[in-house]
Amino acid sequence: MHSTTVAVDLAKSVFELAISDAEGKITERLRLNRARFSAFFVQRPRCRVLMEACGSAHYWARCIARHGHTVELLPAQYVRRYVRRSKTDRADAAALIEAARCGEIRAVPIKNVQQQQVLAMHRLRSQWLSTRHRYINTLRGLLREFGIAIPLGARSARTLIAQHLAQPAEAVPAALRPLLIQMLGDFDQLEQRVVAVEGQIGSVTRDDEVVRQLRQIPGVGLLTSTALRATVGNIERFDSARRFASWLGLTPREYSSGERRRLGGISKQGDIYLRTLLVHGARSVLLAAHRQQLQGRPLDRLRQWALKCKQLRGHNITAVALANRLARIIWATWRHGRRFDGNWNASAA
């Protein structure tokens, strides 16, 4: 079945293919348009297909796998190192064959339609939030030119801007006022879209047991749990909690040689969106723990550790360290299928 390997350099309309034998020697090269590429794997005997994990890769992987072929998606950042001399479509296809011979490079799991649907909703929400921030900052900057200072914070700024624009006696020119009101209306529409897409994410993943399980962990809400579920897919591919945290880029960057070991800041590898959600979730856990401490309410071991770390290292470093610990808790909760317990003790268990 794997005596033939087909490496595909994906594109929008023209696909470069390199076909190699069992020894990895390229025996044939093809350049196909979209229609011919779709029909290429229909009649071809079962083989191993290599592609970079890039745009449209998961779609083509599902289409090719339906015909009985074994499809492997390789991380693009690792395949790039095998490109010889100039970067061309032919060189990219050949690099896939060379990269597949390295046993240390792990294939990217193929996402199904459900996973891509949830991730697409997250991307839309992020884009609308970014546009909303740009709108409110533009309004704030324009009003500042007319002596109106608007404090930070999207919700409070929106209320104050609406109040200033509703007063005819304000210093805002009459010709500019309706344009600013229109932009403020666009801001409200973006707010409604964000709320609507969050509701759709919740309804699509309502019956997912893993999502319900992850939401029991502090700092992990609807967005974090659904994004993790859609991106990771199967937690079994991570054999330890440290590997999972390292995949998220939350472990220290290492630059060591010989007997000298040097550890720096976090590596920031992996998915930026997931890492951002976890860090923001850790910040919310820190703030909630601080309020509970001021109110004299009991704290579990996780929150006690977080507050002690905050006293020693500060808020920002503690937030990242707590995000690292939350990632490990997520792995343990998901992998072993148990409920979260902030006072869980490994030795006692």
C-alpha cells in the first residue's frame, strides 16, 4: 500500500505532485489543475499522500482519504527546512518526501467538518472583536481632537460617546456628527454579531461531553473549552501533560549545551489563539482568588498556590505560570475523564 508516496504542494488552482518509490526516489512529477487533481486519486491504487498542514489541507485530506488512501499532514514550519536552494513548487513537493522520512516529525491530525465549523466561528468572532476595537479607538481618537476625552473600556466608552453625540451643544462639528453616529451604530452591530456567534458556538457544542468536562476547570469557559476541543481533537496523541503544555508554547525556551542548561521565557510555539485564551483565563482565576481572599472565603490548593506565586513573582509571570498549570490540568481531566478537584493530591490518590 505504501510502496508509492505522492507528495502534493497545495495551491488554489495548480497543484504540484511528486511521486516517489519505496526508497524515496522521485520517479514522476505532475502539474495538475483543480479538476484533474480531484480526479487523480479516484482510479489510482492506494498509496501514501503527503501534504503540508496549510490552507484547504484538511478539506483535501478528507476528500483523498475517501478513496482509501493514507493521508498525512506535515507541519509546514518543519517541511520548510527540507527545501533545497530556491523555493519553488517542485522544491516544496520534494521537501515533503524528505521530511516524511524523519521519524521525529509528527503528522497533524486531520480535522473533520465539525471541528472546522467551530474553529471558523471562533475566527469570525475574533475578526469582529478586532474590528469593534478599531471602531471604538477611532471614535475615541476623533473626539479627542475636539476636546472630548473618552476613558478606556469598550462598553463604558460606547455609553459616553453616545451621550456626547446626543448633545447638540457639544464641540463636534455638525457635518461630522452623523458619520460618528453611523460608526457607533456599526459598533453596536458588531456587538450583536459577537453575542450571536457565541450563542451558536454554545448550541453546536452543547452535547459534547468533553466540553462540559473542561468547563468545570477554573479559567476555562465556553470559548476555551470549544477551541481546545476543535483544535486538539484527540488528547490521546499527547502522552504527558508537559508535552501538551509544550505544544501550546507555555513551557520555557531552552538554550543548553554540555553541562550548562539555560531556560528562558516561554517558547510561544503552537496556536497563539489557544495560548491567549488560557492566559486570559488564568488572569481571571487570579482576580477571583484575590477577591475571595479579601472576603475571607476558603481557597483550594490551586488558588492558594497562585496567590503565593503572585506575591513572589508578580501578576503577569504568575498568570503565565498558572496558564501552564491549567494546561496540564486540562490534559489530566480530558485524558483520564475525571472531574476537576482543586484540592486533588497526587500522593493521596
